[in-house]
Amino acid sequence: MPTFVHAADLHLGLRVTRFAPDMAQKVREARFQALERVIERAVERRADFLLIAGDLFDDHAVDAAVARRAYALLHDARLPTYVLPGNHDPLLSGSVWDRPPWDRASPKVTVLRSAAPVDVADGVVLLPCPVKRKTSLDDPTLWLAGCDQTNGADAAGATRGQGAEGRPAAVRIAVAHGSLKIRDDLPLDDHLIDRQAVERGRLDYLALGHWHSRSLHPDRDGVPRTAYSGVHEPMRYQGSGDVRTGWSPYTVGAHGGGVRAEFLDSGSGQALFVSIAAPGAAPVVEPLDVGVLNWIQEAVDLSTPEDVQRLVAELKARPEKFNTLLRLRLTGTVDAEAMMQLDELRNVLSGRYLLGELDATGLRLAPTADEVREVTGQGILRRVLEELRKESLDDDLKKRSVAERAVLVLYQLAREVGS
Amino acid sequence: MILRGVEIDHWRCIGSLRLSDLPDGVVVLHGPNRTGKSSLVKAVRACLFDYDHNSKDKEIVRSVPRRGGGSPRVAVEFETKGVRYRITKVFSARVDGSAVLERRDAGGWTVLVKDPKEASREARKLAGAESSDVGLQQLLWLAQGDVKLPEARKTDALLEQRLMEVLGVLVTNRDARFKEKLDKNCEKWYTAQRGAAAKHSPVTQLTKLRDERKAAFDAGEREYREVEAVVAAQQQAEDQIPDLERHTRDAEAEVEALRAERTRTTARRQQFAEAERGAGAATQARDAAAKRLEQWRGRRSRWQEAERKSAELEIRREQRAEELSRRRQQLVAATEALDAARQAVDALQDERTELETRRRLAALAVEEAAADEALRKAVEAQAAATASEQRAAGLHAPDEKALADLHAKRGDRERLRAQLDAAALVLRLTRDADPHAPPFDLGVDDDPPAPADLAPGATLEQAIRRGFHLIIHGVGVIELCRGRDDRDLDRVARDLDRLDKELALALRSFGEEPDDPAAWNRLTERRFALLEAQRRLEADRKTLKAALPAGGLPALEAKRRTLGQERDALLAEHPALAATPGDTSAADLAARDADWKRRGAQAAAARKLAETTEAEARAAVESAADIMQKLDVEHAAVRAQQQSFREELDGLGDETTLAGDAVRAEERALAAAAALEAARLTEAERTVEQRAADADGALERRRQRLSEVRGELARLRGRLEGSEGLHTRRADAEAALAEVEDQLARETLEAEAHRRLRELFEQCREKQVSQVVDPIHDRVMQWATRLGLGDYQRLHFADGFFPTALLAATGATEAGADAPPQYHEVALSDESFGTEEQLGLLVRLALGGVLAASEPAVALFDDPLAHSDVQKHRRLLDVLAQAAAGTPTARPPAGPLQILILTCHPERFDHLASAKSYDLGALIQRESAAVV
């Protein structure tokens, strides 16, 4: 009974542009750590091989160090790996696949360069559908319909679990990278894969890559034979509608703009452990948790200094802060005392979390009468504060931002100089 | 608070002083310097505010008279909120020191506080301040020379607090500290002076860094686009290769097919080629024979043309030779006529020279006569001038000034003499006719008595200046003398004597006797004679000067010699003129000149005509010769050409032979054409070679194209391999750019916030100051205008209740009538001392008034307005009266002030009718001993 681990969209060398360089490096490093976990889980589960369904790399022009490190990891693993070029790392002449060490043949690491059957074990044939371009109008699985697993000749008349012309049956596993055409609004150039590819190719399992969240798709008989494994490591803040790291999927929705839902990961890094008892049998698919980092985005409404203190305490008490990227968006209206305590909040975020981002643009300052009297006195500062508070309600965003910041500066300086 | 009375004993120079029932309004306390005015002020300050009874402060120690009659005692009676109090202090650290606070009731004074310290504290509390230089006292209690207004930062907190309570909050110390801190923070981004972006500003630095990172990012993006283009090109090339390979294979098959077809048609194509070569050779031979015949005929035609042209040129040469000969004869005749005309002109020129010489000789004769006459007149004028000079020198007479002096002295002498005569007594003594009358001696003035020789019955009159002694023998002495010395008469007598001597000496110097009355007339006559002689001398000198040139008589003589020499030279050059001078009259010379000019004009015209004729003849000869030469050259060339054509004809042979060759060649060409037609190829046979060559070319090109695409693919692959790491570089560049843009946005926001804060602070400060101080400003400006300080339109208040500068309109109206007026600022300290003092006083009165709205206040001015002119001083008295009365209806209302003025010039305050005046000089009993 063949077993294997299906992973995809590892995007090693991920393009991260919205963080500082050192933080971006940590995010990239986490993807390697997650790959190590994939290998570890595959070995633990005694998988026959590891199948990567495209986008091992984030681009065909990744660093040599990234390419070599990925190769070394896979080459040193105690199971063979089959790697399919995806739309991010298409099979171009001169691309990462043509450069050392990926340009040399190895029994441990196989780059699936052509649409031709590969015998990966006794009675198990792998049918690769490599991607040669970032975008394409062609269905990469089209060739499977007429493919005999031995020579690719016409196999008309054959059915799943039965070899053509009386040859013994084999487990047919196809691997492809593209968008399964499950709805009509997908972009046409996104390597669209026929919803019936499993049936047309008489496949036992179609391992797909491209979409970042795990999903299983049943065939006509209701057997889930088509699967996206999702990313092995999350790459966006959960709770936000975008990727926010600077990463680009290369394709957009039918209506343009934004990132399609398929490219929003679920927040947990996973791979799939697949076992197929015999040709024609229903595959058993188990998810494996391999993710490293937690990406969290939260919005908190504040109104009193006590709210800030409570939030600080709660953030301090959370587990796995060192592996967490936390984006905190504050809303509400607070007095100056509470506003001044935000510095402590910032200290907690920056000091205890792998990355803490505080967005206080939604927080409004409304000092109490006592605060106004205490900080500004009865002189000019009071007039200035009144003017700034008017400007902080202006429709002009820039003017409003400047005014709000100026209010805080006023409070800060007024407190420094004392009464 | 109002001061109602002061009692002082033994305080500095004041032995004792009692001031009671001081009224409201203006009180003038006056007295000369050192009366004790300033001591009075110090006593009031010390008692009411500054010192406890037992203070050992130097100020108190200095106030104790060294040898006084006891410890200093000061009592100040004051009224506040309608109640009168009295604080009495005996300043002494010994047992006699004390301080008592009393209140005046209906029954008299009641002790409120006996404890000295408590009494002092309570008194200060009632007076409203802890010392005499804080609170209202800082504003209204001015020492001598205290002119300047307090600086904003040195305003007493109590005073500022009261002003804020009445007028409103101005710029608080917190505001000031805040602004200072804000300005310091702003220096991080902006320059201190103009608020421009500073070079060291983090915004500037981050902007620079952002630009650098943007450049790096753009470079990465450019490279990325190039790589994308490479990918696209690579894909395009890969798409092309299958088609190109198929096309190449097709071309190879076509080449093979054409090669087989070419082999099959080789014999037919060789036969046709042979026929084609034969036809071509026959055609060439026919064309060559026809060409040679044609060439012979052409040469013959050109030789005949040369023959005709040569003959024609020969005829033209002969015609031109005759014309050249005729032209040369005409030139010879014209040359001879020109020579004759030139000789006639030369002869006229000689004649002209002689005529000019005669004219010059005649002129010389006239000039010589004139020179002789001028020489004679000059000699005569010189002699006349010499004679006049000698005559004037012989006259001894005073000049006009000396004569006037003499007359003046004579007048003075007569005036003195008359003065002496008028002042003198006249002694008239008549001797009795009795001869036995006793003799007498008479001494007048200072002369000793001497016997008077007076005949009986005679009378002696004698002027007496001082007195006389008359000794009548046998009778006694009669002595008359003036009551005192008449020194004026002596001086007059001395002056008279001196003038007599000077006049005598002067007259004698002119040979006249002083006593001779006619001497004065003679002197005058001699003076007039001298004047006449001098006038004559002057006239003679003028005549001489007019007669003589610049060089004098020698110049005249030299000129005369020069004229003679010129005449001699002319005669030597033209001796014939000396022998026969002829008629040299002007009329004769003019007639001869006119005749000469007429003939000269005729000769010149003749010469010009001859020159023109000669030039035209010469040009005609040259033209004819030139044409002749050209004809010769042309004729020689035609002859040479003719010879050449002849030689060519001889070389080509004869016409008959050439014509026969042409006919035979034509026949052979026709036969070859017929043979060629018989061997003509089909279209396929004819084009097989070309089609094979084209197919070879097409195959080559397709192979080439395929090779190029494969080469391009290899190049693109290399380029793509070179893009390794670009992905990370781009990401890093974009991250770095995003990072610096975030920093820049934060820093910009911080800078903008600070700038906005500073702008708003300035705006609010302006509004606040304006709102608070405007009432004071308006009141002060109203008073200032009344004073005549009209040069300024506004006061500038910086951050305090006291103005720091004056604003005068610039008069600029460019922005239109609706534009706010423009001012230039003058610091108060830059104004005159007097103006600064006056404005300062007005500000104090205005502020004091508003603070006195609820309770009258005391203003204490020690020697104020010492630097004001009379006019402004008078006007200020009105202001003082108004300030003292207060203006309850004003906004804010101004309360009454009790204004105590200490001055040593009470007359300056006389016009202040409502003021009550106290003469401190009369009220103060001074300490008998000197004070320390």
C-alpha cells in the first residue's frame, strides 16, 4: 500500500517586503523549519516518498543559498522526494532547476521536468504535470487523458484500477499545479485544471498545489481524490483579508485587485499524509501540522486606562509569544492617561513577541476636563489644545493625523515642563 | 488702600515729621534737595511692609541718626475697606523696640495687635503685600529714576495674579516653559531663525536615505522587468523552434528534388547555351561593323566643320587688324593734345606765383607802417606814465584812511574838550579897583598856589576841574574842592591831552603846524591833488598797456624786424619785382587775379577734355588689341582640331570598305538568330537552375534562422541564470524602502506635528495677548495721544502685561485700502529717556487703575517726570488727575488712585488744582546731628 506525504507551496525564499529585513529573514527561516518538520513527519509515518506539488521556491530567481539549502534538506532525507515546478518556479531554461545542484540527476531528489509517467514504487506510477510558465491558458493535466502509465500511448478503453490491454493495474498518482476549475470566475490564465481530471486520467489521487488552504474535492463517486495540501507554513495575519507581507500570487481575481481567497492560508501550516490501499481504492488523507509561526491580527476597543492595563497583562500571559507575529489594532476613545500608557503596550509587543505591530490610528484622544486643566493650565496651551482638537476632526486625513500627533506632543511636553 | 498719615521721629535726616489727614487724589509733597523726601518714602516702606521693629538690616541701621534723640519711630496710618488702621514701629533691637497695630473707631484708636511680629504681619496683610516691591507696589511705588517697566519674566507673581484676575490670563510661566521646550525640540527638524528644514533634520536624512533605497529598488525592478522580458523572449523562442525546424526540413526536401530535375535537363540546356553564344557573337560582330562606319562618317563631318570655322576666323582677323591700326593713330593725336594743355596750365601757375608775391609785398608795406606807428605810440605812452608816476610820488599827502582818522581824532578832541568844558566850574575873580586890595595867590586843581597877577578892576575867569586854593594875604585861604574825586574828568583830560599830542605829531609829519587852522584845509587839498595824480598815472598806465603787446616794447621791435626780413627775402627771390615793382594797388591786383582765374579755368577745362579724349583712345586701342589676341588663339585651336580630325580619318580607312563589312556582318547575325530559336528551352528547363539556387538560399536562411533562435535561446538562458538571487534582492530592496518610508512617515508626522504646534502656539499667543491687553493698550494710547506722542499707532506687548515696543505705521499702502496696516517696531528702550518714562508712567497708571477698581490704591512717585518738557508735563498733570479720579464707567472700570508725588519742583504741579500740597521743608524738623 503506497503512502506518501503531499506538500505544496512551500515558497522557500519568500518575498517579504512589509517587514524590516531581520524580521523578513525570520519569516523565511520559519519556512525552512517547517520543511524540516514535513520531512520529520514523513519519516515518522514511514511514507514511501515526499511529493511537492509546485512552488517549492517563491521564484525561479531565488538565492543560490536558498536553492542549495532546500536541495540538501531533501537530499539528506530518508525518503525520496519528487518536486514539481509550479507557477512561481516554472521550468524555464536558466531557472533554479537549471542551476546547481538542481540541474543534476539524483535518486533522492527528482525534479519532474516532463509530462511523462515515473515509476516511483512497485505498482505506483507518478504522472507529473510540470508548469513551464507563470501563467498559462492550458490545462496542465490535459495529457493525462490519453496516457498509459508505461509509454503514454493511447489507453482508450481502460478504467481506473485496470491496466490497458491487459497489463497489471498500478496506482496512478498525478501531481499538478494550478487552479481547479470549480467555479467560473477564476482567471483563465491561472493553469486551470478540469474538474473531471481525475476521471479523465483514471487517477487514484490528484495531488495539487497552488491554493494556500487545504481542500479536498470528491470525484463523481463522492470519493475525495483531488486535494490541495495548503501551505506548510502560514504567511499572513489571520483575521486580515490580505497577505500583508508583500508576497504576490502573480494572478488576481476575475475582477482584479486584492488577493483571491484561495491564496489566503488558514493560519496553520500543514501537509497531507496519503495512503492508497490498491489501484481504484479510495485514498486516505490525513493532515499533518507542520507550521512554525503564529500570525495573529486582533482589534481591541479601549476606553479607560484600566483597559490598557488589562490588555498589557493579557498579552504578557499569552503562550508562544516568541513564535507569534501579533498585529494589534486599537480603537475607541481614551483619555490622555490611557494614551500615555500605550508606550508600555508597545514595550510588551516589541519586547516579548517575535513581532508586535501596534496600529493606534483608530484610537481617539478625549482628555478629561481635569487633564486639560492639569496639563494645559488656563493660558495659551488651552487655546492650542482646543484648536488641535478641532483639527483632529478634519476631513483631511493628513491634517487630522498631524493634529492628533500634535495633541500627544502637547501633552508630553506640557507634562515635562510641569505646572 | 489709602495713606492717611505718617509720623516719623529720628529717622535718618528727619528729626520729626507729622503728616495727617492725607486726602484722596493727588498729594504733592515738596521740598528742596536733602529735605528728607526719599527718607520719608523709605520710612513708609519700612514701617508698612519691609522690616520688623527689631530688624538689624543695614537699611534700618543706616536709618538711625548717629547722635539722635532716640530710636527711630515711624507710624503709618492707612485706610482699607473704609476702616482706618495705624501701624507704629519703634525700630530697635533693644527693649525699647516695638510694633503696635491700631484701629480707629468712633472713640479713637484701639489697639488691635500688641505683639510686634504679629502686628507687622497683620499690617502687611491689610496692606495687601509682603513687601513694598511686590504686588501693586511693584507697579505703583516708584523710587527716584525708576523709569523702566518691569520685564515680563520679572513681574511679581502676586501682581501678575491680580492682573490675570482682572484682565485675564496672558502667557503663563507654564506656557513660556512649554514654548521653550517646544522650540528646543523643533531644532531637531527646523532651523531656529526661519523655521526652514534643517540640514541635520532626521526628515532630511531619511529623505536622502529613502531616495537612495528607492534608486536601489528601482534598479531591482528594472532588472526584474528585464528578466521577465527574457522569460517572455525565451518562451517565444521556444515556440518558434518547432516551426523553424519543420520549415528547414521542407527546404531540404525541395533542394533535393530540384537537384534531380537539373540533372535530367543538362543536355538540352547545353545545346541552347551553345546557340545562344553563337547568336551573341554574330550580333556583336554586326554591331561593331556598323559602329566603325558610323564613326568614320562622324569624323568626316567634324573635319569639314573645322575647315569652315577656320576660314571664317581668318576673315575676322583681318578686319580687326585694320581697326587696331586706326585706333593707334587716334591715340597718338590725343596724347599730343594732352601735352599741350598741360603746358598751358603750367604757364598759368607761374603767373599765379608772381601775382601772389606782389600781393604779399603790398601787404608787408602796410604792416610795416602799422608797426612803426604802434612803436611810436608805445614809446610816447611809456614816457607819459613815467612822468605821472614821478608827479604822484612828489605829492606828500595823507591817504584817504589816514585823513579820515585825523578828522575822527580831531572830532574826538573837540568832543572831549567840550565835555571837559561843560563839567568844569568857572572861577570868576574880579580884583577890586582899590590898588591896596591885598594880593592873593591862586592854585587851581593840582597846581600849587601862585600869586595871581591881576590888575585892579580886572576879572579872571578860570575853569576849575577839581578845586582851587585862593590865598588872600591878610585875609586867609579860600579852598574849594569837589566832594569826591572826579576820575572821569581826569580820564577825559588825559585822553584830550593824548589826542592833542597825536594830532600835532600827525600834522607835523605832513609839514603843517597843529595850531594853524588852515592846515586842515591844506591837507584836504593835498589829498585831492594826490588823488588826481594817481588817477592820471592809472590812465597813463592803461594807455601804455593797450599800446604794448604781451612781450612789451621788445616784442614790437622784433615784429618790425621780422616784417623787414620777409620783404627782403621776397625781393631776393623775385629780383624782377624789385626792379619793376609795377602797380601793386589792390584794384590792379584784383583785376589781374580775376583775369588769371578766367584763363586758368579755360586751361583746366581744356586739359580735362584732352585727358578724357586720350583715355578713351587708349582704352579703344587696348580693346582692339585684346580682341585681336583672342582671335589669334581661337584660330590656332581650330587649326589644331582640324589637323587632328584629318589624322583620325586617315587611320579609319575608306568609306567603301567599311560599308561592305557592315552588310556581311548583318547577314551572319540573322543566321545565328534563326539557330537560337530552333534550340529554345521550355519554362521549366529554363528556370531549373534558378529555382535550385533559390531553394539552396532558402535552406541556408532557414538553417541560419534556426541557429540564431537556438543561439538566442542559449543567450537568454545564460541571462536567466544570471538572475539568481534577484528575487531576494528585490524583496530586500523593497523591504528596506518600505522600512525607511515608514520611518520617514513617522518622522515627518512628528516634525509636522511639532511645526503645527508651534504655529498654533504663536497664533494663540497673539490672540491671547491681544484680547487681554487691548483695554490697557487703548487707554495708554488715548493718554499718549493726549500727551502728543502721536508718532506711534500701537504698543507691542510680547508675553507680559507690560509693552516692550512701540509700533509706527510704515505708510505702505501697496496692498490696498483693506489690507491690514504695516508697522515697524521700535523698542521702548530705543526711545528717548523722557518718552520712555512718560509711557511707563501711563502704563502703570492704566494697570493700577484697573487693579484699583474694587479698592483704591496708593501710587507713590518719588521725583517723577524729571525728564519731561514743560508742555508734556502740563498734559501729564491732566492724566494724573484723571487716573486719580478713576473711570468707573470704563471697561474694565478704573478705580481711584491716591497719587503721592514727592518733588523738589512744586511749581511744576501748580496747575494740578485738585492736588493738595505739603511743604516738607516746613514740616520736617531736621536732626541736629549729621546722619550716617
